[in-house]
Amino acid sequence: MNFGLYAAYLGMRARQQRLDMVANNIANAATAGFKADRLLYRSVAAMENQKPGDNPAGSPATPAASAAGGTTPAATTANGSDTEAARLTPIRYGHDVGVLTAQATDFSPGSIRETGRSLDVALDGDGFLVVQTARGARYTRQGSLSLDNSGQLVTQRGELVIGDGGPITVPPGEISIGDDGTISVKGQTAGRLKLVHFADPNTALAKEGNSCFVATGAGKPLEATNTRVVQGAIEMSNANSLTEMVAMMQNTREFESLQKSVSTLMNELGRKVSNELGRL
């Protein structure tokens, strides 16, 4: 295997995935409640069989199993002496040849922008609003709410916002929302927003679109006792368009550098093939 070519290919693929992710972050930099995506990298090791005592160029001096925290004992006979078979047993050596990527959501809070609208709410803390959709319960921090024709509290998409006792019906009148999510009209309590949080949202939640998340089953929703509701405001996206643009330019330069490496390696490979064919 040409490890250099493979490493360059994996690097280019990782940069392409990052470019798609950054472009989506930029497109949603003004979307209320949006959570940016981040790319995580991990190295890839290619394995190569070698005889004991051989240390291939660019390989670590110890077997890959030992590097991973284990040991690779030599084969021995019953009396402990090495056999010819043991001395010729291939050992697998690892080469770090590139990277693979995984995507994770950045759940850090966005900035809170005042709107003065009584049905806009921002969440100060790690909690989520619970909404009921045709696909089941979903979780969001997009707090631009309204009332439908029957006076029930809904999201911008018309999905019911869930309270401690189910959907919340708000009577006519001036609406007041307390720090704990209690909704009052003319001094009478109409309901209380159901606020939940997850111990590890990156494993417990998956993005579904429209600033909504679906539970993966990896963690149960818990009561968000440390989240404060701010009336007359909404939480903006935590994606910074300027930072994302800088990341996009850096990513493009890295991709072009890897592309040049691939061209160089392919040219070198072509020269070697031509030389070998000329000897035949």
C-alpha cells in the first residue's frame, strides 16, 4: 500500500466533510436556537506484516498490539524455548496513515437577544423545551412561541409546547412568564413550561432539523432545575459567522495542499512504473 497516497486521500475527505459542516453552520448563523456542529478527528493505523526483528521504515519499534496497551508474546514450546515457527511468525506493525472524522454538536449557549415580545422565551441554562410533534416528543431551545386558534401554546411550526400537565392553553389577556416557566394571565396560572436537560446531550440527542433534537435513548430527560426562563427574549445561534468563515478559508488551504501532495505522489508513482516497464 502507498501509505502517503492513502493518508492524503483521508485528509482530503476529512476536509471535504468539514467544509460541508462549516457551510451549514454559516447558513444557520442567524437561526434562533441553532447549535453548531464540530468535527472530531481520530488517527487511522494501517497494519503491515513483518518478520520478528524487522522494523519497517516509518514503523514503530514495537508491535501495534503493544502500542495499544497490550503485549504480543512470542510463541514458545512447552519447555519455554523458541521454535523455528515462532521466529518466523509475522508481527503486525502499525502505520499512522491518516484521519477519520466524527461529527458532534456544540451545545454551548448562544447569545440572548431581547425582543420585547411576551411569548418569546430564552433559556438561561442547559435545559430544553419539550414539543409534541407528529413523530413524537422533540426538544428545542428555539423559544419563539405563539398561540393557535384554540389558544394553545405552539412553536413557529405549529407544534404543541408541552407543560408539566401536557399542552398549555392560555386564556386571553396579558401574558407573564416567570423564571421557572410558569405562565400567568391576569394573576391566574395557565400552566408551566416543561423544562428538561440531559446528562450528556451529545449521546442522548440527535439533530433532526429546525433547531429540534430527537432522543436517541442513550439518556433519560431530567428536570432542568438550574435553567432560568427569560421572557421577551430568544437565544440566538451559537455559530459565529466570522469564526466559521476563517475556518472555511483555512480548510480550503489545507485541502489544496493535500491535493498537491496527491499530484506529487501520483507523478512519482508514474515515474517508478515507467522505469520498471523500461527494464522489461
